[in-house]
Amino acid sequence: MSTDALLSVANLTASVDEKTILHNVNLNVRAGETHVLMGPNGAGKSTMGHVIMGDPVYTVNEGTITFDGADITELSCDKRSRAGLFLSFQAPVEIPGVPLSSFLRATIAGRPGLEMKGKEFRRRVKELAAQLDMDTAYLNRELGVGFSGGEKKKVEMLQLLLLQPKLAILDETDSGLDVDALSVVSRGMDAYRASCDGSLVIITHNTRILEHLTVDRVHVMVGGRIVREDDASLIPWIDEHGFESFEREAAGTADER
Amino acid sequence: MAKQRTEVADIDRSLYDFRYDEEGFERLDAGLTPEIVTEISQRKDEPQWMLDFRLKSLEIYNRMPNPTWGPSIAGLDMDHIVTYVKPNTDQKADWDSVPDDIKNTFERLGIPEAERSYLAGVGAQYDSELVYHNMQDTASKMGIVYSGIEEALHEPKWEAIIREKFMTLIPPTDHKFAALHGAVWSGGSFVYVPKGVKLDFPLQSYFRLNAAGAGQFEHTLIIVEDDADLHFIEGCSAPKYNVANLHAGAVELFVGKRAHLRYSTIENWSKNMYNLNTKRARCDEEGEIEWISGSFGSHVGYLYPMSVLAGRKSKSSFTGITFAGAGQNLDTGCKVVLGAPETTATVETKGISKGGGIQTFRSSIVATPAAEGSAATVSCQSLMLDDESRSDTIPSMDIRAKNVDIGHEATIGRIGDDKIFYLMSRGISEEEARTMIVNGFANPVSKELPLEYAVEMNNLIKLEMEGAIG
């Protein structure tokens, strides 16, 4: 285990409604690195993202999560956010009656170096919206209400760029997007890396979004366990062969027990 | 018991002094008498017809039973009702006796020092009176009458109009508290907008009340003549504190042909109050009434503004929010009578319950046989903030006309954990996240309010939400 990791997940076991989803998972991400967490549907990838972020739906039964030198296993998710963690949601929620701009304003309130005055804030948000090909009219609309899948993902990217976290977990940010939206998301990731050299953990089950990225490490998850870790060369291999061999292997391991 | 005695002992005796004999004392203890009602009327130097009206109302009041279909009003001390009806009210409250939570709320809402005393029921008149007079001047230049209803009763011209309209929309036979109101009403506003006059700023009764020192049995009578337009705002969001705990006001609104009236209220009585208020509007041809209603205060509330759509193509819209916290049982809603062809009504309400509070939405839509071609939609959304709170929806529809289109939808829900997690994952605290969601839920109402009221309402929700976690 590398001691200089920004994020270190050690021997993590987590459950929901007394059903164990994650089994003894380890993950180490250094500052500035890009990791990919891959695996078939239902492997526990999203759960992993949510548990790292501190979703109270899940119970951590064993193990620790360390971020930026501090044990955050017991920390509430708002404090994890303020410590520099970010999770882009696969299905962002809708909050009727709350304008997107007011919400964005609340996310940066009280954050040293990020809190801005009204005018400056509006300029910054407009700038980011333009960067993401987002109509600024959205800023006055109710958060998520009536937004298409692509628009919701753009809003997630906008927050990523506004908050400039030290580490961002992108949970299936690419799923269900058309080619144009996909390129916007890619641009968002590039802009994030360029602006603050933040770390990325990209959760995905297809490799398309990774084409333009320099990936440091690939983790394959099956049945709530990390079954394989390798460098970026694993990506084209998975592209060709899929996850079947990992799934067979995992099933075999389970049988042996 | 000891406490009640203290309350009785504390009241100003001046009203009863003239009959300060054993016999009179007995009657006072027993409740309202014709003598007391007569005394109220005489003190106000009212015309005979009004005294007769009061006495008739008193008879009805004594005859009628308490309502049993809504929240319990058993805690209402009706035996000492005379405590509440004393004219020239001198509540004997002092600043020290105002509960701390109310003082704190004034502080947090940013209510100016001088107005706090008024709202706490211990003060008299302040600089806001100036605002009231300015408002009155501007309005009167346009031919609008905006005065105390008791003052208007002393002008022969307005007396005739008041006599014609007074308690015709809300007859004393309507319910026990309407009868009580008819017997002991005191203070309130009279507004008359002549034909075709459109006022482009809202009249606010808050200042009116301030100047008149009225409050608990106030009668509001508004007449908007044909083609005229008025926005009237009643109350303010600071808690009004009274020693006595019954509010039984009445609001009667007459909307002429093609006229428009918007009536906005934020009610926030202190949380010992039984708010048994009655509000009604009648619209002539193509006339339109808009109700904006926020109910936050009171221990028990019965409040169902009613629109009688009497003219062809007249319209009613009701937008309301009710927030019931710990110890509150608020039964609110709206009634509409579609009484002419091609009338339309919309009812959109939001209900919030928290800390064991009970919030009930009650609606009634009646389409008379004359209502052919009319349409009404009723929508109610309720939000329960915890497991101990309660929200109910009780819609009623009585359709006696052909070709009417009536729709009703109701949803009752909780704040989704996924929404809280999402907001918190962006660094927003749990309390802030809940407040944000509740404010968003209330937004359809607050956006209808003038800015300063909308801000106050949001502050109020924020106050109510504080300490909601845990």
C-alpha cells in the first residue's frame, strides 16, 4: 500500500439492508492520477463511489477510507465534500423550486478560495456553462426538473469545474449520452485536469470515454470484489474480450469456497 | 386553574365597572350576555341596526354547537370568552410576559424594535403609521376609500353600503364562530375601489392594524367595483402575540364585473392561538379573485377561504401553503362554488408537517346546476418531514351540472434520502439541505408574494427548520 496516496480505501466491506455489497476492497489513488473502475452491471462499482462519498444508505462493516491524510470513514458526506471529494451522480436528483444558480451558489458558500461575490459568481458560472455548451437559461431553471439525461450530466460537470475537488469520482457519467454530449463530458474532464490537476476515479462499463484520457490504473470489479488491477493496457483488452473471463474466474473462486 | 384565575384577575375592569354588582359578576363568569354586546356597540357609538345585528348574532351563537368535524378546540376557554371581547382592548401584557421564543423570532426575522412591541400586543402606534397614512393618501387621490371599518360606519354614505353587504357572504348562521364574530366583531379594514380604478401597489392591512390596534375579531370588507383592480395584503410573517388565544375574524370580498382582486395573507399567530377565521369572496361576471395564503402559526387552525363564482366566466385561483410544526393542528384548504356558466377555479396547495404537527388539506368544490361549461382543478402536495408528523387530504366534490370538468390530484411524500445525500455531497449541511428542499417546495407560493414577504416567508421556513435534525 502506498503511503503517499490521496485516497486510500483499505479492506473495505460495506452493506445495505444487511446485504454485503463490497467485500474487502482496496483502492489507492495518488494526487493527479486517473483511475478507472470497470466491471459488469451490478458489480458494485456505483456502491463503491457512494460509500467513498459517505452515502448513509450504506453501512461500512470493516475497513477504512483515508483521504488527504485523514481518516474519513466516519465523516458525514458534506464534510467529505468540503475536504475535497466529489462524486458525479449517475442519476442526479431533481429539486423542484430551487433554481440551479441558487444551488450552485450554496455549494461554494463558505469554501475558502471558492466563495465568490454575486457578480463574479455569475460570470464564472456563465463561463463554465459556455465551456460545456450549456444554455445559460438553465441556470434559472429548477435543479434537474425537466432536464434531459445529457443536460443533467452537463450540470454535474459544471459542478466539478466550479468546485475543483482534489479527487472526483465520476459514476457512469458517460452512460446514456449521445456522441456530442460525450465529447462535452470528455472536455469537462480535460478542463478539470488542466485547471487543478485533480485526481479522477472513472466508473464505467464501456471504454469509449477513456479514448482521449491518459489512464494510470485500471481496476476490474466483479461481485463486489476487485478481481484485477493493471495499467492502461487492460482497457483495449477488455474492449475486445469484455468481462466474461473475470466473471467466470470470480464464479470459480466462489465455487471453490 | 390558578393560572386562569390570574388571567381573569388581570383583565381591565373598566368594562364591567358600571355593573360591578354580584348579579353582573355572575353573568360575566357564565359567558357572553346581551348587556356586554350592547356595551360593545354603545362604546363604538354604532347605528341601531348594527346593535340589532350583534344581538341577533349572539342568540345564534348561544344556540349553535361547536364544530366537531375538525381539530379539537376543547382547549379553547369559552367560559371566559368575555376576556377576549372587551372593547378598547388593553391587554395588560407587558414585554416581560411575552414568551422568549416569540422575542427570539422577532430578532431573527429582523423586525424593527418598535414593531416588535406592537406585534407582541404590548405596544400602540409607531412610525409605520406614517407609511399607512402615505398609502392612504395615494389611494384616496384615486378615489379609493381605505379606512377602518368602524370609522367608515360613521360616514352615512359608507354606512349604507356596509349595511347592505355586512355579513351577507358570511352570515352568522354559518357556524358558531361566524355568529360569535357577528356579536363581538371589532376593528378591521374597509376598502372601496370605484369602477375602473386600478391600484398598482398593494394595500397592506398590517399598517392598518397597526394604526387601529385591532386584531382578534376584525372584520375586513372590500368592494372592488366593475373593471377595477386591487391587491390587498393582510398580516405579516412575524408572530402576532396576544394574551387571549382566540382569533375569529371575517373577511368579505366583493369583486365586480371584470374586476380583479388579489388577497394575500401570511398568517403567523403565536402558537397558543385558536385561529377560527372565515374568508369569502363573491365574483360577478368575468370577475377574478386570487387568494394567496400562507399559514404558519396557531395551535389550531380552521381556515378555508371560499370563492362564490356568481357571474358567468368568473374565476377563482387559490395558492396556499400550510406549515404545521410541533403542537400544531392546522386544518386548511379552500372552497369554491361554481355558480354560473363557464366559471373556472384552480386550487393549488402545499402542506408541510414536522415535529408531530398535523396538517390537513380540506377542499370543497360545488358545481350548481347553473355551472354548465365550468372547470375546476384541485392539486395538493404534502410533505412530511419526519415519522411522527401527519398529513391528510380530504377533498369533496358535489357536481350538479352538466358538462363540467373537475380534476383533483394529491400527493403526500417525504424528503427523499437521495436528495439529501445529493445536496450534502456538494458540501451543504443536512439542515441547510432540508431547508433548501422545503423552500423549493414552498416556492410556488413564495413567488406569488411581494419580494419582502417572500423573503420573510423563506426566513420563517428557515427558522422552523432549525433544529429539525436529530
